[in-house]
Amino acid sequence: KNQVEQSPQSLIILEGKNCTLQCNYTVSPFSNLRWYKQDTGRGPVSLTIMTFSENTKSNGRYTATLDADTKQSSLHITASQLSDSASYICVVSVDSNYQLIWGAGTKLIIKP
Amino acid sequence: DTEVTQTPKHLVMGMTNKKSLKCEQHMGHRAMYWYKQKAKKPPELMFVYSYEKLSINESVPSRFSPECPNSSLLNLHLHALQPEDSALYLCASSPWGGGVGNQPQHFGDGTRLSIL
């Protein structure tokens, strides 16, 4: 069964600190892995999309890594800001039409 | 501001009402999607339009009726909804049809729907 699992479920850190969110997947056949940021009451915003051959991709203070062998991905946030408070969702695309497997998300809270 | 615009932002309706949700994008995208998102859950795909034709219907009840009048506009017509249909309804678009592949999806901010 295609599944995406994220950890931790929630995380609280102080402003200015770094953090890393985890995503493990069992999806086949794999097409790509996406990270989204979703603020409360808003739509998801794409942070990165990585294909099988990409190990790392950055978007400002966000850096995603992908290990296709172990089927793991991480999202590292550097020098966190209050505006980083949001849910971060890992999504894996199956190599077919439109099927995206969504993780349950990690709720990140940044405290001043 | 997002490039996918959804109206209204909030909608409260009774179970016997008929209403419509609207989604617009002017990025020239050729694939558009409707998702339903319950609180603290990830979005669930409902419908996909590819080149203005319905290509995916994820076994959605007939009380939800999608319509794509042109490449920029997507509607979701609602009739006789149930309280469990209360959710955030998200619209998204992608540049090309024929499968999401490696394309990005651009989401609107959704319509918060409450059924009384």
C-alpha cells in the first residue's frame, strides 16, 4: 500500500533555531517528492519538488534532501522565523496520472 | 496573494440550498483540480480537469458537480449537501494536462464551507 509517514507530528522551537522534519514513504513506482508549507486557513504552497535523481534542493532557508534508496526525505529549516509557523506536508507522486500520496503533515510552531 | 483565486472565501448553506464555488487562474495552466480538506488532515483529491475535460472523478457523490467553462475557470456546484461535507475546498492548477508528473501545483486559499 502506498503510504507517506511524517515525523514528528508537531514541533515547537525558538525563533532563530534550526530544525529538521522527516518523511518516510513506501510508494511505487516513484515519480517525485514534494514539500508543501500550509499556513492555517490558507492553501498549500510548494517549497520543493525532487525527482529520483536529485539528492538535495534548496529554496531560501528551506533545504530538502532525498534518499531514494532508503525512501526517506527531510526538510531542514535554517534560522527559523515566526512566519515559518505552519504545517509542512510531504507528498509523493506515483508515476502515473495525478496520483499524489499526501502525508499527514508536521505542525511547526516557532516561539519568540 | 495567490495566483489561483477562489470565491467566496466563506460559505454557510443549508442542506437544501444550491450554491457554487468558483476558481480562476490566469497563468495559462491547462490542468485544474478540486480538493477537499478536513481539519488537521491533508487534502483529498476530488476532480481533475485536463484541457477543459473531466479526466478524474475520485468517486465523489453526485451532490458535487464540477464544471470547467473555459481554461481559466473552474466551478463546483453544490446541492443537497450533508453536514459532513463541511470542509475547506481547495482549487489548484498545473501548467500542463495529461498527468501531474513533475509539474508544480499552485493552490488557491480555498473556500471554507459550513453546512447547517
